[in-house]
Amino acid sequence: HYAAMGRDSKGAHEVNLATSDRPQDVYSGILRVAERYVNEDAELGVEEALQLKNRLTRKIVKQTVMTNVYGVTLMGAKEQIIARLREVKDENGAHVFDIMNLSKLALYLAKKIFASLGEMFTQAQETQNWLNESARRISSSMTRAALADTIKMAADARKSSARLRTAVKQAKAAGETLDCDEVLELWPDLGPGAMRRKRLDTLADKPMTPVAWTTPLGMTVLQPYRKMVTRRVATNLQNINVHDVNMPAQINSQKQKTAFPPNFVHSLDASHMVLSAIECKVAGLVFASVHDSYWTHACDVDKMNSILREQFVKMHKQPIMANVKAEFEQRYSDHMVPIVVWDYVNSFSFEKNGELKGSQKRLSKSGHEKQAEQIEADLARKHIESCDETEGVLGGTDDLVQMQIEVNDQKLAESMEVVDLTSIELIDPAQDLFGAARQADLIAYTQSVNGNRIKDERRALMKTYRERVSQLRKYMTQMAKKTAPSEEDKIKLCAAEQAAVDSKQVTQGTLVKYIENLKAERDTLIDGLDAKYPVKFDRSLAISISQRDDKEQLEQLETLIKQGKLAGRLVKGHKFTELTFDDLPAQGDFDINQVLRSPYFFS
């Protein structure tokens, strides 16, 4: 079915869909490819290859090849191969492989078998990967309405908790205590049924969407895999855990993902069987089956062979994969899926020696996001953790700040320049990621430089006007006492103020008003600094990269930061985005009609 859906010519030949003069054995085919890989590594002196060379058999690879379509993992394949390698003995009945090296050899061979499958069944492997990834996204998603309700529920709980804390604090300050009715009025969720409600609320943090699809027969299939909900029951002897079937259970995302490809193919198997059985009845044939073995009377075998081929071709002439994708897009059109995103951020500060340095403070979204965005980010993180999606291109740790860099590279520091924030044209990250990140560096650098200029000039203006006012008051005091001011004090006053004082324009009576005018003049100059050195940049400059969809761009940005070509850093975050599905893998050039002429189909 995989070979037929992907129109995989090489795979179709190996599983007897294509015409051939002899029946093909897929296990022997994979064995030949794996032996080629091992021999190539042996020539390079790879230790595992040297031990396995000329010792591989069909039996060793068979189980792993057979269970590949059932979603066997690399570690699962390793355990299978360990069991087979233990069975390999020499003519004296002694084990060929050292038991201490079995794990290492099995892991090596499992990787080679997987590579062989990818080479021999290219389109089939891509089809399986598409089904796997689609199931992963579905099983970690939730509807828009559920997401909105969960965010509202969490926000209400926070408000109730805050109100209760405030009331408790006020009551404690007044030497009083809150009674139960007052507490329930402030936080109703603490009332009757609180424990069950809490358990149900906890499920809001977990994925609850199963994978469902429709077979070519029109039958809807839904995967039932969920995690068991347990409840502790206290008895006189001990505490026991029992499965609580009355409580909703979260989806087992890992099982939903790994089981979907084989279940989907099994549904095609079942559809083909039913279509064949119906056609056999129409033709007057007796039809019986055990799993995938179909029987009829010996005199009707040739006719049944023809029916099996015709129904297989008829079913696979339908756009099966395109229909599944269209159904998913319609069925889950209102679903949102959590993803890991990496935001490119940067900020700069100056050391006392004037050198530029990257800010080393830990950034957190909690300080600048709205409450709803905070709750959504937390919910997305919990969903991802629940689905065991911990792998990432940057190591997958939970630390928020994954990377930061000091701008201590002389070339990078020298390359910084102040740009005009009032007229700059933003670069689209989708078109030029490095250009957009570099522009973000320059904008952040300009904001930092202008901000420091504003601080310095404001400090200088404040100092100058403070000294002028102080000297003016001292000068006027000396004149009131009819004490001649010193030449040094006169010099400290500007010429205009000396003239104003000498010409009696400023007197003791008008001194306060004159000082107010000086302060107004100072404030006007300070206000003008914002226009002289702009620091505000209201236009959107977000560079956010999805770990799921933009792995290559993320790795590119990481490399540029490590090389010192960019001065920012990557900050990990989570959010919900619309559930979408990848494009279907390209099909091969196999002609499905060859099945009608294949003498060994179904053999």
C-alpha cells in the first residue's frame, strides 16, 4: 500500500506490484543494501562493520524490516537485532558475537537497515513520515473555542486568587479571619466539587484531540489511545490505585503518532478485502479470509486473482493521500497547535570605558506580555511537554535564554553604526533573514547610543542650569548686601545674565520668575533631545522563527551568532498557531496498472 500510494517504482518492484519474471523477497532486498553499507564501512575500518561483514542473514534483518511499517523506533529495532545476533553461532555452537558488544553492533546495524529502507522505499518512507507528522500535530492540538475558554478560565482563576490574597491580607491586618462563605464568594471554585473540578481543569492543560480519518469505504476510524486516569482508594489494609473510567483522559500523543501510519494502512487493507469480497459475491465466488490470506475453491482461484488485482488498482486510482489531507484540513480547520518559537532579540549597554557590550540580563516574556499571552504561552509549553516534544535544534533544554553573546569582537563592534530611525525601511525576515537580524542589531544599537546621548546631554544641561541658578542667587545676595561680587563669580554667570543684572532687569523681586523662565528654557531643550536623538521605534520588528517549520533558518541564525556576525541572541518561547499540514510528498513514476499484469501480486 505504501508503494502504491507513493507510486514508488523501486519499492513496487520489491513487493511484487510490478511485473517480474520471478517473485521478489523484500527482506533479501534490504539485506543486500545493508550488506553494501556494511562493506563500504568495513573498507574504511569501522569496527562494527568489520565484525558484521559476511555475517548478516535474512533472519537478522527480517523483523526490523517487517515492523518498520508499524512504527518501530530505532531503540526498538536495536532490541530486535540484539535478540537475532544472540542466535548467531559458529559450527561449534559457540556465539559468534561478544555479548558485551551486542548493543553497540545492534545499534549500528539498525541505523543501516533504516537507511536501506529509505533508499529502497523512498516515496513510501516519505509517505509514512507525512502520516506520522500529521498525527503528531493533530494529537497535540485543541480547538480555538477550547483554547479561548482555557485562557479565560485561567485568567479568572488568577483574579479570584488575587482577590482572596488581598482579602486575607486585609483581614490579617485588622486582626480578623475570613469565614467559609466569604472565601467561597471570592473564589467560587473552592466550593463543592472542587476536587473533581480541579482534575477536569487540569485536563485543559493536556491535548485531547484523537486522530480520525475516513477509509475508501466511507467508514470513519478514530484512534482510542489515551492515558489512563488513576484514582487512589484507601482501604483498611493499604492504598490502591484504580483506573477511573468516569473521568476524561488525555490523549496519548506518542501512541497516536506512532500508531497512525500502520492503522491507516490496515484500514486500506480492510477496505481492499471488503471490496474484493463484494466483487467475489457478485461474480458468484465463495470467499473466505484469515487476516490478509484470501481463499476460494481451487477452480475459481484464477478468477479471484483477477478480482484482487482489479479492486486494488481501483482503490489506489483514487487520490487516497490527497483525500486524507483534505479531510484533515476540513475536520481540524478550527484547531490550534502549540509550537516552539525562537525570538531574535538584542540590546546594548556601555561600559565605563565606552566599549560596547551586549546586555547579559535574562529576558523573560512575563514582564512585557499581556496576561492572555502569558497564559497561552504557558499552556502551549505544557502541551508540548505533555506530548514529549523535547527535541530541538538548540539542544531542547528548558532554559529560556538559550544563547547570548557579548559584543566583544572588535570587528563586530566596529561594524555597528547609527541609523536614521525615522526613515529606515524594514527588511522582511522571510526574504532576508540575515539582513533583517543585522538591521535589528543596528536599530537596537542606535536606540542604545541615542539613549546614552540623551542621558549625557540631559545630565549636562541639568548641571549647567543648576550652576547658573546657584550663581545667580549668590550674585543677587551679594548685591543685596552691597558686597561687590568677585570677578570669579562674575565669570561664572553668562554675559546675558550679567547684563540683565547690571541693567536692573533682574532684581530681587523678579529673581524667582527669572529662575522659572530658566527652568522652562532648560526643559524645552531637554524635550528637544528626543527629536534630536530618536529612540522610539513603533513599527513591528519581530523576528520569530518556528522550530518546527523553519529549522534551517534557525540553524543558520545560530551559526551566524556563534560566528560573531550578529550581536543578538535567541530566546525560547511557546505559542499556539493554526493547525496546518505539510505538502504531500511527491509521487514516483510507477504505473499502478502494472498490478493487473503482475504474476506474483499477493504472493
